[in-house]
Amino acid sequence: MKIIVCVKQVPDTSGKVAVNPDGTLNRASMQTITNPDDMNAVEAALKLKDATGCKVTVVTMGPPPAAGMLRELMAMGADDAVLVSAREFGGSDTYATSQILAAAIDTIGVEKDDIVMCGRQAIDGDTAQVGPQIAEKLHLPQVTYAADIQKDGDTITVKRMLEDGYMTIKTQTPCLVTCIKELNEPRYMSIGGIYSTYSKPLEVYDYEKLKDHPLIDASTIGLKGSPTNIFKSFTPPQKGVGQMLEGDGKETCEKLVDILTAKHII
């Protein structure tokens, strides 16, 4: 049994966001972090590894510096990593990204007892599309918004978080699960893990490695092959300082009405 975890390096939202003229993010000029929901997926995989002794492989698509993120995840306990990186893949939207990642995961190999895990969504796009699209392209059953995961033999039972409650679903492996932050608390890198991370294998899948896979079509990957076009990207303006009114009596209410009237809000 093995667990393949898809992760993404995203801009650190506490810093400045830079945008290229074509609307794509200028990732090279921004500080980056591992996508938070993906960290929960990694932790879920590592907990199953602790319980079953299974293998955990982390996979990301991104520029060469993303290898550093993969090394950090191996320092947490992942066994190996795959970096999917090529100029031909740059600028891919969710559809094209899922094509490429599905091809990479299929190349790694998905067997009977395996699980593919993803974070619910990435903080730079907030679409929650890539995980489910990978499942569809690999013909895997999928369970999204996992708040609890239990494995028993060749089945897993997932507690899904919904807006108004929970849903429990049982499915057979292989399958794909997307994870939310309520699932767990990600662990830290260990000292031993940091020492051993550079002895663990990290393989690079470039365009030459994946070009012959049925899912890789030059017309449906990269910026030119992406059906989603970005009209405009920009950094939101900083909000002004708010105004607080003290008290809950008639006088305070009248003052609030005067302020809103002066601003032509009412």
C-alpha cells in the first residue's frame, strides 16, 4: 500500500503578491509556503503510515525551487517525492494542471490498496477543482472535504464536513480523498527527518518523461492549452481604519444614522 499526496507551493499571503502582464502570478518574486490544506493531507497520510507502515509519496507541479518544499515534507516523514516541472507546463489552469498531475500519478502507479490525497483547495486559486478532476481522469472514486479518515482492509470510511452537518461515506481503494484543516494538526519536521531528507529519492518528471502519456496533449496543457483565461489580477487595496461607536442607546443610533446619511449609504 502507498499513499500519493498532491501538494502545491503557493504565495505567502502575508507578503506582497506580484502579477505578470499576462495575468499569471509572478511566483519567482514572492515568498512561498506549502498550501495549508495540503499540509493536512500530508499529515493524514503520515498518520496512516504510522498505523500501517505504508509508503508516502509527495508530488507537486511547479518550478525547480519547489524541490525545497518537497524536501521539507520528506523531513516530516514522507518516503520520497516527485517534482513535475517543465516550461511546457507553465501557466496551466486547473484543467491542464489536473491533466499533468493525473499523468504523473498514473506514471508512479496506482494499485489496488493505494490512496491519492489532496488538500481541499489552494489558497491562491480557491477553486477546489484539481483534486476531483484528477480523480475523474484516473477513474477513481472520490470523497471530498474529509474531516476524519479510517482505513479497514481495502476500504476507507470518510467523515465529510458539510455546511449543515456531516456525511459518512465508505469506499473501496484505490480512491482519492481531499482533506480540510479540521482533519488534523500537521506535525513539525523532526531532527532525524531533516538529517535524512537528502538521502531520500526525489525524482523530476519533465515534459520528456510524460509526453507519451495519453493525458498529455500539447494543445491542452500550459498557458495556451488552458480553457480558463484570466481577465485581470491585482492586489486588493488596503482597507481604511474602521470607526467604533460606544454605547447602545438612542443617542449612539442617531449618530450612526447621521454618519451613514453623510456617506449616502442610507
